[in-house]
Amino acid sequence: MFSLKSPQADSTRAQYSTRIAFLIAGFAGAAWAPIIPYVKFRCGLSDAHLGLLLLCLGAGSIVSMPAAGSLAGRYGCRWIIAIATLAICAALPVLASSASIPLLATALVMFGAGVGTIDCVVNVQAVIVERACKRTMMSGFHGLFSVGGLLGAVAVSSLLSLDFSPAITSVSVAALLVLSAILALPGLLTGRTNAEESASFVLPHGVVLAIGMMCFIVFLTEGAAIDWSAVFLATARHIDVRYTGLGYVAFACTMTLSRQFGDYLVNRVSGRFLVTGGSLLAALGMILITVVPIWQITLFGYALVGAGCANVVPILYSAVGRQRYMPEHLAVSAITTLGYSGILTGPAALGFIAQITDLSLALAIVGGLLAVVSVMGMLIPPTLLQNRSS
């Protein structure tokens, strides 16, 4: 358990800083996406070579998360988030301007490590703040991550559409991230763990492993929506390529909106019901996507998937704050690593399945996995999915 120093976790400042940190996490990750085509064309990369380069980002994220949880346990969240933000800000201009593949690969590893570190540590902060306040706030925090992602994608795309160069755009984004981090720093926690909790990494076990597997599937679903929705709409539903992005828009909008009301729902409806019901709703959405050959129904299906998945992960993160199988900073690190493994590696696995069968079957498998999450939600101890933090 963290022994907290000033500022107190239940203070208004700590809540405010946690919200800004989630915005930073979402904004930073999304700001890179509109720059990817510029990297591809500047370096003359094929799709396969670009895919290999992007693995550097995933590698940086996955490797950094266990270390981030350990560092947060020893030194608190404040300076870990600050250093990770600076790493992102240093990497972005290189990604936006360099034509050197080795330099781009190094910058992507740094960028991925920074994003992965913030994603992990901000959830450690959120678990502590939510428990200290004795009220549910996790869905709202994750909702701000979604808002940050939308703002990051829109802001960078808008600057690029106004003929700002990628380099100037990236410097502008970096300046905004630094300013946001400065605003967040005073309320980020500086707690340390007790000596018996100083292990650098512990393999997830018990209910933490189960929660991590559930997060893996939900994150895999999000990765499928990001990476495959446009392809599915173009190839299976035959809509104009200009409108294929509407699938992810439907998913992201309902996810963001549902998370804004998530804390209200968790205070009035059983967390177990929201996990099992949300997973089933998302599974139903996947069935509609893959079975009904009408593109409007496909968009509706993606909207159901976003609404169903929206509050599952926030509720599971809150549950990690209540379990006693593992120190919470290591547990958060473990499920974050497992979850992001889903979003980073899952879409590639779906591509392999689609190659040997078809994309509809690959997405149907995701629907089946969401049904498994619903069953697992029924098996999680009810005390971990209670309505209010304790």
C-alpha cells in the first residue's frame, strides 16, 4: 500500500491532476497517428516495412510498463509521469522530420515507452485517488483519456490540413503537452511503497491474472475497431473509401459518451452487471457487424461495441485497487501490460486469421471472446466489483 505524502490523494488538486494526466495520455498517443502517412511517404516505406517499424512503438510500450509500475511504487507517480512526458516531447519532432530509419526506430521506442509509462502510472494514481475519495471516478478518468484521444487526432489533423508542416505541428503538440504536465504536476502523488513491496516485477496471479485476461480481450476489441473497421467496411460492406472511417467514429463516440456517464451508472448499478452486461452488448454488436450485410447496421454494431466496452476496463481497474493478491502498483502494471498486449498484438493475429479464412470470421471470434469476458465477470468475487471504492 502506498504511504502518501503531500498532496493528499483525496484532495481536489489530486483529482484535477489525475484528470489532466489522463487527457495527456490520450492526447499523446493519438497525436502520432496523423503523422504516420508522412513517415511512410518521406521514407518510401512499403506497408510491410511500415508495419515492422511500428512494432518498435509496441515494443517500447510493452517493455516500459512493468518498469513503470515498479518505479511508481518506489518513487510515486509525479516524476515518472513528468519524465515520460518529456520523452514523448523529445521523440515527436524526430518522428515528424527524420528520414533515417534507425533514428525513427529509436524515436518510436522512446515514444512508445513514454506513452506506455504514462498509461500505466496514471492508472496507479487513479486507483489511489478513487479509493481515498471513497467514490467511483474511474470511468470519468478513462472518459477523459478517450476525450484526449479525440482531441489529439483532431488537433494534429487540423494543423496538418492548414498546411503546417509535420515538424511545426509536432513542436506545437510537444509544447502543449509540456504545459499540461506543468499544470498536472502539483497534484500528482509522491507516495512510496513499504519495503516488503519493493519487487520490481511480479507475474500476475489469482484474480489479477483473470482481470488481466479480461482487459486483454477488451483492448483487443478496441484494436480491432481501430485497425480493421475501415478495411471491413470497404471490403465486406463495399462502401466508398472516403467513409470507411465512420466505423471507428461510431465506436469512439459511444465509448467516450458512455464513459462520461460511467461513474453515475456505477453508483447505481452493480459493477458485476455492468461488466457482464457491457460485454454481452459488445458481443451483440460484433454479431451484427459480421452477420447483417447492411453497412448502416454495421455502423450501429460498432456503436454498440463502443458502448458495451466503455466501462468494463475502468471497473476492472477499480477492482484491482480492492484486491489483496498483489501490491496495487504491480497489479496495475501487470494488467496494463496484458491489456496493451491485446491492442498491440491482437489486430495482427486477426489479420493472420483473416488471411487463412476471412475477416468476418476473425471479427466473429472477437465477439465470442467478449462473451467469455461476460462469463468471467460472473466469476469475479462480488466484493471486488462493488459499487463504491473502499
